[in-house]
Amino acid sequence: MTNPTAVDTAPASASASASASRLKIGISACFMYPDPQRRSYAPKTLQYLEQSVPHWLMGGGAMPVMVPSGVGEIGPADYAEWLDGLVLHGGADLWPGSYGESPLQPEWSGDRLRDEYEIALVHAFAAAGKPVFGICRGLQLVNVAYGGTLYQDLPTQRPGPAPHRNHETFDIHYHHVVMEDNSWLSAMYTDADSYKINSIHHQGIKDLAPGFRVQARCLEDGNIEAIRRDGASYVVAVQWHPEFHTPEQGVIDDTPLLQDFLRAARARRSA
Ligand code: MN
């Protein structure tokens, strides 16, 4: 028999010092609103993560935490001060009012509360000089947070040869992207003319926000698929879901993207 106390003590202290040095990355929450049809928590709002996002960050050695919406004295600036970076989770459409439009169809009304919560988070982290990485909805949110606009419905407003979403196949629906010439992303990806990525989005960028540069476009229809902000604070976003990609799919290797984001977070911590 081993002594449980002795066994438990050594790893706990080793692991405590390892965790102190790990980057702490906030992830914005998805909101599920009260729904009388739901069997649990029907009258309540749930804030949640899909597990692939935190697992993707853990794969890079970071410690992810979900950032809940603020209440009372505690809000985005506190999380921006405490954490080393922010990842914007994918999910619901944006509310068209967030970029000065009215919903063209009731079902394209999006999630206004989540927009407000995430826009405040983006500005708080950028103001603190902490890196921001947007995934899918996160790309659209970043674009809107800095004054860009969206197509409310790509299939009707920007029809093309490459559907950007397929409800049946979900995260194994793909198209290709081409990195924009002389961009930050083209310097990172030099071994192919185009890269296969998953595509699970309903909306897309119409007008790019001032101060941003396109990094990648859809090969088939030119839709903007990755953006980066010029200037001091690190704000990057991709329209695809790197957290769902697996090597067996023959897709782009997202490791350089993750490493670049975490390197920027590490540099900010050491500054
Ligand atoms: Mn796409």
C-alpha cells in the first residue's frame, strides 16, 4: 500500500507551480435563454462552452476559463486585467442592430445581449493590451466591434458556388481559403496555394472594419475568412473553427495560429 498523503502531496505542489506559469485564457460564453420546452433549467439563462474550444487551448498548454457576463462591480475590465488573453467562442448570429441594420427576417435577429457582452470584452482586453482571438461568430463580432458590417444571410445576400454552412454535415463541411498576398497569414502559411477549412457560418463580413486587413478569402467565392487588426494590440479572427479540425480531415494545420496567439499573450505577460 502506498501512503496516499505522500503520493498526493508531491504532484500537487509540482502542479501548482506549473499552473502558475501557464497562460490563463478567457473564453466568451454562449447564452441559452429561458425555454419552457427545455427539461432542465427551463426558466433560467445558461452560459456555457462547447468543449472543443477549451480543449484546443489546453493542447497549447494554456489554462482556459469561461468569462461569464458581468454583474454589479465585476465586469470585463476585471477579467482583462486578470487573464492573459481572450478567445471569442462561435455560436449565434449577431443582432443586425449591432451594425446599424434591422433584421430582414425575424429568424435573423441574432443575440443582442451576447453582442453587447462580447463587444465590451473585446474592448476591455484590447485596452489592456491582451490578445484577442475570434472564432467564427467571433470574427463577425470583432469586425462589428470596430465598426464593420455583416451580411445577415449569405445564401440570399451573397449567393455563390460555395455554401458556407450545411446543417446535416455541420463541422465536416469544407471549402478552401487562399491567404491574402503580403499578409501576416500568408507569411505563416507558405507551403500551398490554398488550404481546406471547415465552414459552419450563416453570416459573413460585408464591410471590413477600419484598421483591419483581410488575411484569407474563400477560394470559391472570395468571402472574407480571416482578419487581423493593424496596430499595437493583437486582434485576430478566423471564420473557420480550428478547434474542430483533426489531422485526418486533411485540413489546414492550425497549430501556427494557436502558437502565435499564445506567444503574443506570453509577450504581454512578460512586458
Ligand atoms: Mn466559410
